[in-house]
Amino acid sequence: MDSGFTLWLFAVSIGASALGGMLGMASGIFIVPILTMFGHIDIHTAVGAGIVSVIACSCAAAAPFLEERLTNVRLAIVLETATTAGALTGVLLAGVIPVPVLFFLFAVILLLSAQQMLAKRGEIVFRSGENGRWASLHSSYPDRVLGREVSYQVDRLRLGMILMYGAGLISALLGIGSGVLKIPAMDTALRLPIKVSSATSNFMIGVTAAASAGAYFMRGNIVTAVAGPVALGSVIGAIAGARILMVVSNDKLRLFFIVVLIALAIQMLLAAFGIQLIKNTA
């Protein structure tokens, strides 16, 4: 593999991981299509590199997110149990539902999520000493843009768990990261600030990816020549994405995420009808 292609992999992974790190999504959802369509890399090798990228992205962004108290670790552990259960169900159902139908349903879910995130809502805060049903999960974080401490409380946890189960189910059926569904679920159901949703999702996707990385390695799908530059670029990109998230307002971040949701929904609709804008000629 020549040095020019290695540098291209490195540059691509920086950009994709910066975007994924900022939005709290699995960077593999951007990296895998780029590697297959433009790098003409085998899909299995691309997915293996994407898994490595997700782990690197999550680990690199973990420190700044934890330092700024954006990641709600206790909530992440609770929600991850539902996501894992959904993923296991998805593995059992794999092959039962036609792939075009899954793509269409996924596109509809993404569009509905975007519509819900567009809805205006007030910021939910809690007073000092206030107790709620899920008081142990309540927290706060310092918002640099607002210049003050933002307190928030976890609401409708049962609904959030159901949506997390669905996110794990769909991600397993389609073989994609579930971060794109976790963040709308935390934003609309749990009513969390978008920055907290992104940081907590970033923590969760790293745990999920680490659990599946071993299987990809045993299958020989993690090729060092590809995964190495991708991992290194992902670390740099994730740190950059985390820094950007801290200085961007919640409203701008939500709007940016909605644009990404709509773009991915269009991509899924095209896939559902067998339309490819860019064909792989490899």
C-alpha cells in the first residue's frame, strides 16, 4: 500500500471522526461508505476499520468529555443494557426481514427523529435539592457558551429504554452504529441537553464497538495497513470534534445533527429502492 493512499486514509479518518466525535455518532457510519466508494476497499475490511475507528474515537473524546462533566456515565450504563438486549435480538432476527424494507423503515425513523428534534422545547432544569424518580441520574455541566452551570434531570427513563432497545435492534439488523438513533432518543425522550446526549452516546458506542471488535479481528477483517492510519486519524479527529462541541451552542449543534439525520435518511431511502449515486467500479 503506497504512502499516498495511507495519507488519504489518515486525512479521511480525521474529518469523519471529527464529525462523529462532535455529534456523538459512530464515525464508522461516515468512514465505511467513503472507504468502499472512493477507496475501493472491500466492504468487510472497511467495516473492520470502521470498528477500530469507533473505539479510537470514543477513547480519544472520553477524557475531554469527562473533564467537562458532559458524559453521564451512570445513565450510559443503564441505557447500554437496553441497547445490548436490542442488538442481541437483532442478531437473532438477521435475515428474516428483507434489507430494502429495513432501509425504508430506518429512513422513516430518521425523518421522524429529525422532526421531533426540530420541535421547540424549553430547557428542563431542576432546583437544588429537588428529588425525582430518577434523581440519582440527574446531573449538571458547565456550558462555556452560556457561561453558567446547566442542571438537567433525566425524564421518562422507561420510554428511553424502549427507544434504546429499538436502536440496538435496528443497528444490529443493518450493521451500522446506533449513535444516530441514541442521540434523538436521549434528546426527545429523556429531554437531555444535546451536548450531554452527544457525549454520553460517544461513551456508549465505544463500549459496544469494543465488544464486537474481537469477532472482526478473528475473522481477519481488521487489516493493519488500513486500520492503522484510520485509528491514528480518528484519535486526532475525535479530540478536535470534542473541542468543537464544547464551544458550539446547543441550538446550532441540534440543527447540525438534524441536517445529518436528513442526509442519512435520504441515503437510506435511495438504498431501499436500489439507487446508487456513486457506483463502486473496483
